[in-house]
Amino acid sequence: MVSPSKIDPSASPAAFYGFELRRLREKANLSQQTLGERVFVSGAYIGQLENAARRPQLDLSRLLDRELATDGHLERLHPLLRHPRMADYFVEVVEHEARARTISEYAALVVPGLVQTRDYAEAIFLGAQPLLTEAELADRVAARLGRQGIVEDPTGPVLWMVLDEAVLHRVVSSRQVMAEQLRHIVRLITERQIIVQVVQFDAGAHAMLEGMISLMTFEDAPPLVYAEGPHIGQLIDETALVAKCRQSYDLVRAAALSPEASLARIKSAVEEHEHASDPQ
């Protein structure tokens, strides 16, 4: 992890926030551990904020202001941390993806954003928000596709995805778009960029039937879990809960087809979409 003394406050809004937090904490003559206890987080978490490895929630900024007697300084900095193209809750997730050593994701309903094609992503956004303007849609799609550089980067994280079979069959936009999307996944698999397993319908009930999660591990920080629902997402770092999510992921991976059989199943789904007609 980068030493706080080496953080360049001009590098990013998060770096400036971390620099200011460290300056104010030291001015108050508090250790990271003591400050963390006062605002109900760990000392390590305070260190991650100061190193720009984590982003605070607004409520935490307010608590920090109270304990450090800053007259609202950190709360006023908080808007700088927002990303114009992404939901506030997702900005930190993207930063963690770029730092992750491994990303293990389960998707029950749609193709994960890291491997979506442009047409598929557009359809997903419009399905959720049909009144988006063309400019807003373009911004959201560009932000999603911009995350995907880590997939084919040889220094990027190891990416392992488990897909429910429903992901292969749900027609998003059109059969043509679905065939293109699944061919893209096949290419990434055959080029050894990602590992994918499919949980077939006849696997029955399994440990991840109810949701989507992404588990991330790091070289220099504890593991995290990101869980998502409609218009909301949550980063989880509580050790016991992360362990439960890890166990659930391992169980669903065990219930899935092997990577080889999964590749064959995805290729079969491509053919099904290519030879089927869209509803009139």
C-alpha cells in the first residue's frame, strides 16, 4: 500500500481528500486507530481513506468532521469524489476493480458489465431507464466500456465468472445482439482472458440463486464483496460476511459445469440465437 506521505494530493479527488484527512487527523494528534474507533470504523479503514484506496460515504465524512472539529470541511469535499458518468455507490467499485488481484463474479440475470458489448450495454441501460437522452446513454455506455481495459490487460486481475443459464437465454435487445454478446464471451474464453462457468437450469436451488456478487482480492488490502440490486449497490468489507459470500461463491462454482463444458454450452446458445427469430 502507498505510504500516506507519498500521496500526491493533486493526483485525484480521492487523493486530495485522503491528504486532507491525514493533515486534519495529525493536527488533532489522533492515531488512525483512535479516530477509527470514534467514527465506528477500523484504523486500517482510516488508513485506506488516507491512501485514496477507499472512498468515504457522506455520513462518514460528517462523523469525521465532527470528531476533527473541521466545521464541515470534509463534507464540503465530498462532492468532488463523485463521478459524472456513474452512480455514486459504484465509483469506488470501479477503483477497486482496477487494483484487484482477482475478481470472482456471479451473475444470475444479465451478462456482467466487464464483458458486455456496446449494443448489449445500451439495451440494459435503456431497459432500466427508458427516458435517458442520447447524451446520457452515450455517457453511461462509455463509462461501462471504459472499465473493460482490465479484462485484456496482461497485468490486470484474474477474472472468473459464473453465469446462470438464464443469462445465455434472456433476449436482450434482439437475437442478433445476444449472439454477438455470447460470441464476445467465447472469444475472451478461447483467448484465455477470462474463466467462465455456467450453472444449468437443472442444477436446481443453489447458494447464489437470489443475487449478483463480485468478490475482489488484493495484494495489499483485505478482500471485498460488491453486491448489487436494481438502482443500488453495496461494498461489503466485514470479515465474517465476506467469508460467507466466499463460501456461497465456492458452492455455486462447484454446482456449475466445468469451464470446458461451459464453453460448449455458450457456443450452443450462440447457435440457438443465430437460428431463432425475434418475436414480431
